[in-house]
Amino acid sequence: MPNWSTLPALEHAVKERSGAVPPAQQVDIETLEQYENVRKNVTQMEQALAFDFACSAKAGQKERDANAIMQLLRQNDKELFERAPPRKGYQNQPHKRHPSDHHLTNLDLVEKTEIFQVARRMPKGAHLHIHFNSCLEATFLLGLAKDQDTMDIGSNRALMEAADLEECEIQFTIRGELGTRAEGPRKGIRRAWTRKFIGNPPKPPVLVNLFDKENFDQSEEPADKIRWMSYKDFRDEFPHKFPKHNLDTWLEEKLVYNVEEAHGVHQTAEGAWAKFNGRTRMMKGLFNYETAYRKYTQQCLQDFVNDNIQYAEIRPNFMHTNQVWSTDGKQLYDNYEIMKIITDECNRFLEDRRMMSNAPFFQGIKVIYCTPRSFPDHLIKDSLDECLELKRSAEIGHMIAGFDFVGQENAGRPLRDHVENLLQFQADCKMKGVEIPFLFHCGETLEMGTDTDGNVVDALLLGSKRIGHGFSLS
């Protein structure tokens, strides 16, 4: 099979699909035997079009035996769904459970199926598209936050009644003690170039009582900004203010999509993105201190092993406003130090596994450098420069697998806006003798004829090694 690159492969596919339609031919069928023979021939041609035809045709005996077992397990799982009590719909109409229902509506059954257990244990060569902040369940970081004395919780509205719990946006942050950048050089900045990538340290928030509307409204913060409260004080007071609500359950629901939110009749892609962005802001604060970052990385690696994923490329977000604190809040880490944390934890994890006997194979992880596509040109250039410098680092360069943009695709900016910076980046990489492939998110919408729709074309022209999502390709 030819080793296609993306653009020649596209040209070949177009030629293959743009040929003349063969003329219709009448098939003479006079007997039942002729009918069965023709039908068998047509069925075989149809099967030959299936994506797995070559695998099935060339399967060895062990593969056929394994497939027979899988088909039996599928039948058992089908019976699991058939035995499940029906759900109630409009006017209490009963609806049988089906494996083809939306995943979120079937989660309680999916995790009980034998196919799911087999899939979890099967070896998976690589997981190449996973965002680092969504690798583990929400409860992991929420659990760590309880033990942090300097953790604060924020809300964009006073929490006075149940409706406020539903409508508020919640954020977290470690209360840093640095004032301004002028207080002195930070520890941990190992190269002069990293200085340009750190924004000014945020000032410690003025704390208020989120359960006191008068105190909330009198805050010095602008009306549309988050107000902050000590998380320990918040946990102490919440049960008294909302005795019918479980605090941990409520916080988990603020981070995780539910069925109605994902598939509700009024939900749109834009609405889902709005919720996603709010959750990203909430998750960012749960991540922004060293203890969480290290423990999360360790558990993430263990989770890959538990699922028999043998190699993964994670996507942390890198930007000039990244703020990861030492756990005591007295030191602020830059993107280099964040990469160093990930690298150190990965090395430690792999070293521990080398001491184990009969440990399943695990190659480790690498990092895809991601930055928001919405950034202005000068910040895009800064991010590309930083990505290149990280790649050239003797300590962490081997961990950089590629470059990508993140963020809602149709909210801008399109890849075409960044072509000049991206071409210069490729030239800089070539001059420095390093390779950092593009691994672009694109083709994530159903738009046609817009700047967003052109992202797939630009990804191909820029030589992207992969296209993330890409369902607009068809």
C-alpha cells in the first residue's frame, strides 16, 4: 500500500470517485435458482464495500474464534438491555432500552456489559486525542481541593437560593502570595526566553461571604466578575445554607454534563460550548497548583495502564496567562516548569514500572502543545516560539509531539489567519533542525462555504499529520 501523505491521498480519492457511472445492465432472472445466485453475488459485492471486509476475508482461525466469542458476548449484552426496566417518556409512555441510545442515557448499562469489559482490557496501541484536563473523573481534583488550606472558591452571583446554585458559574484558585512581578525573580525560570511567556502574577483576591448578598454586592470587584471565599469556610457554611443539597454532588454536577443538558430539545452546539468553556474555567483552578498537577499526572498515567493504553499524547493548554502555583502559593511556575512536572512524573512512573514483574507494556506519554486559536497574531507567534524552544530543551524536548490549536472552531479564528506565522514556524524548525508536526483540530462543524469550512483545506496545505475530529471531510 502506498505511503500516502494527506494531499496526494485527497487527489487520488477525488479521481477514484469522479469517474463515469457505469451504464445500467438488465439482469435476466427466470428461475428461483438464478435469482438466488444473482442475489448471492450482489450480497458479496455489498459486503466487499464494508470497511472491515479485508480483515474478515484474511482472518486466521484464532481471529475467527475470537470474533465468534465477541458475537456471543454481544448477544448476552443485548439481553441485558432487554431485561432492563423501560424508561418513562412523554405522558409516561414506556420506552425499551436499546444499545443504540445516546451514550449518556445508557451509561448505567454500558459499564455492566461484557463487551465493555473486554474493550477495557484489550491492548490499545495509542490514544492520540485526549485533552489533559478531561482524563480523570471530576471527583479526583475536587477531592484534592478539600485538603488545601489556601484554596478559594468563586461565584459570579451570591448563593441565596436553589436557583442560584443552578445558574451560577463556579471557579477555584489557590491563593497566591506574590504581589507583582517586580517583587523579585521567581525560582524555577531556567531560561531567559521563558520570562516573556508569564503574565503578571494575579493579586490575592479580596474574600467575601458568597452566602451574603449584601457582602457580595459591596465587593470591590466589578459587577460581572467572580467573587471569592475561602473554600474551607465555604464547605463549613454550605450545609447550613442548603441543608437539602449535597455539596460534593452539586460541585460534581457543575463539572459534568448530564443527559438533559447534552441532548435537551433546546440545546445547540453553541450552548454546549458555552457550558464547556465554563467548566474549563472551573477545572483550571482545580489544576493550578503543584500538588494537583503532580498527583493528577500520576493518576492519569495509571488510568492509561488500567485501560491497557500503551502510549498516549496528551493536550495541555499553553498560554501566557497560565498560572500554576507551588502548593503553598509562594512560587509561580511558567510553562517550562509545567512541562518539567509532567516529564518528571512520567519518568518516575516508568521507573517504578520497570521494577515490577509482569507489568503490562506501557511506552509512556508525550505532549501536544496546544494554544487557543482565538489569540491575536503576536500571542500566536509567542506560543509558536515557546513550542520550538521547549522542543529544543535537553530536559523536556523529547516530550513535545506536535503543535495544535484549541477552542470552538467556528468562533474563530480560522487557520488561514495564522498561515504566515505557521509557515515561519516551519521554516524556524527546519533551520534549527527539529521536527514539530502540526496535528490540527479542524472540520468540527457542519458549516459550508465559510472561513471555518476552509480549515480542512488549510490543514492539508500546511501538511498536518492528523486532523482532529474532521467530520466535515465528507
